[in-house]
Amino acid sequence: PMLNAVTVPDGVDEAKVRARLLSEHSIEIGSGLGPLAGKIWRIGLMGHTARAANVERVLSALAACIK
């Protein structure tokens, strides 16, 4: 899929995680829209970003920012 919806874990401030991803890792992901606002992240994986190394980088950075 070109866009993945990931559920925000309970107790996590999704906006703070997105801000840290951007400021600390230069990774930008989207927030949920409408009824999903604050409940999911939208992560795009197209072209170059779909390479295994980049997917691993996003997952690692996301894990670090959630802690």
C-alpha cells in the first residue's frame, strides 16, 4: 500500500511524536483526519521511501519517539 494507517498507542501524544520525528529525524508523517484525528498516523511508503532500509529507519525513529 502507498499509505499506511497506524493506530496511535493509548496514552501517546500523537502530535508530540510527529513533532519529534520531524525535528530529530527529519521524518514527516501525517495525522488522522476527521473522526480519526488523534487516533492514527498516516505513513506514506512510495518510491524511494518504500525501500527496506527506509522502512526500518521510520520504524526505529517512531519507536524511539514513543518512549
